[in-house]
Amino acid sequence: MKMRNLAFAIMLSALPAFSGCAVYMAANQPDKRDVSVLQEGTYRGKVLAELGQPVSTETRDGQRVDVFNFVQGYSDGAKVGRAALHAAADVFTLGLWEVVGTPIEAVADGSEVQVEVFYDAEDNVEEVKALKGEDKLKPRETTAEW
């Protein structure tokens, strides 16, 4: 009986060494970008503040065009919720959840988005063309109106 208790104590003390990878990865996923700044009429400075510096800027037919690449990540609430679920699963499985949770977080690391943003003479958004990740530019429908 003492040997069983000793083995259990060793497993419990080793738990912190085996758990936490999926928890850490979930909590440190990329942030969600506010893509509403890509609406017509938004000033370029506001677009830059949200999306960062463009990968390229050029002038086409007298019109400024920026190309942005970014990863559309997750809201803080989603990241905290995922991390909490991984932590709970780690505790209930004595760390074995990491075998499943870590690959899940490695794959679910946001979606790459690439857009061309065309500006008018006053540097306001005139048109946006999605080159990659168009579905991440549309607002999600919610059930909040129910």
C-alpha cells in the first residue's frame, strides 16, 4: 500500500512538469484584429493603428494602395476560456491531456489574412480587396438578438 501511495505522490509532483504547454499556447495565441477599420471612409491612420505597417505601399493611377498581411487571432475571452479548459483537462487526466491539447493549439493558431486597401485623395478607405482569408473579414453572426 505504501508503494502505491508513493507512486501517486510522484505522479502528482510531476504533474506541473507535464501540464501547461497547451494552456500556455492557448493563452498566447494571436490577438483578434478589429477588421471594422477596413470599412469605407475609415482614415488610413486608424487602419495603420489596428493592422500595423503594410507590407507594401504603392501608387496606382494616382491612388495610394496598401497591402496588409496579418493573422486574425482570438479575443481575450476566447483565449482565457481555451486555456481554462486545457488546465481543467490537465488536472482531470493527470497531465495526459497535453498529448491531445498541444497539437490542437499548434494547429489552431489563427488565420492568415491578406488585403489590398485603396484610399481616396483624403487617405480614407475607398475599397478593400481580400487576397487571402476573405471569410475572416466578415462580421460573425451572433445569436445576441434572440
